[in-house]
Amino acid sequence: MNYTFGYARISSKSQNADRQVKKFRDMGIEERHIFIDVISGSTFDRPKYNALLVVVRKGDLIKFDELDRLGRNYDEILKNWNYITRDLGVDIVILEKEELFDSRKFRSMGDLGRFLEDQFLSLLAYLAEQELKKSKRRQREGIDLALKKGVKFGREKKYAITPAFIEMYNSWKAGNITATAAWKSLDLKKTTFYRLVKEYEDQNS
């Protein structure tokens, strides 16, 4: 007997997964088959997600609310999509764009379906990469324009999300250091640290 599962993720306890969970319930997915992670999108070490992949069996179906629940970026999305659908033999449906992201459509076409799926996902990754490059270019152009107008960025960088902040954030989330140690190491006030935490988690939710 095959089962349908639902996977939901939220980035912080200040959010809730009710909207995602309600979708799954309305589709008749049993409570015991709904897996929820409360964790930032900056890491893919997700206990409930990992548990879900242990529980599912060939022929089962996993429904995700959105495509980014599969990974932090499109390389991870492709990797996880292929692992679930090909290595585990489990199907995926992305509810946000169900008409596009339904692995059952490709599977029913046999070898041709696998070829088309590869082409489709590769195109998706390429378009996403180009969009990211355009976004970074627009951001750089905006900064250059602001600098020409005399806008000062120096002091603000201390309170921005930097690689040092991300590294300290990940250590804190992993339980390696306390929050107090994190904000002191970054030379931040407690309120500033948590403001950046919320901003960072919102960006990766």
C-alpha cells in the first residue's frame, strides 16, 4: 500500500505552518504523514525532512507547498528531486505549480519522460541562475548609483548580514555557541543581533 505525505517548513518559531498544513489536511493527508521542520533555509540539515526520506517507500508520493522546500538553491533542488524520484522511487508534487512540477507525468512516459524531465529541470536551473545574476547586477548598479549620489555605506555594513554573521548564526543554530557569545563575537548589541537573525531567516524562509 502506498501513502501520500506532506512536507512543510518554516524558518522560525515566530511563523507558523498552519497554512501549509491546512492544505495537506484538506487533501486528505493523515496527520501522521505530515512532516514539519522549523529551521532556516540557510541549512539543509532538517531533521523532519531526513526522517521523511527514511519513512517513504517506492510508490509513495510527497507533496511540497513550494519548490524551495526541496533545497536552498537550484543545485540542491535538482539533487533532491533526482534522489527522491529516482533513487527512492517516490513521486513529488509541488502544490504551488502543480501543473508543472508533478513527477508522475514524467514517470508515466518511461525513458522519454526521464529525458524530458532532465531537460526541464536543467532549463529551470539555468533560468534561475540567470535570474540570480541579473538580481546581483541590479543590486550592484543600485549601489554604484547611490555612491555617485554621495550615499555612505561604511557604518551600515557593521549591522548588515555578512559572511561572518552567517558563520556565527550557523554555529549558534547548531548549538556550538550561545547567542550571547555570538553577538559579542560580532560586536553587536543583543537587539541588533536578533534583528539580523529575523532578517536573515525571513530572506531564507
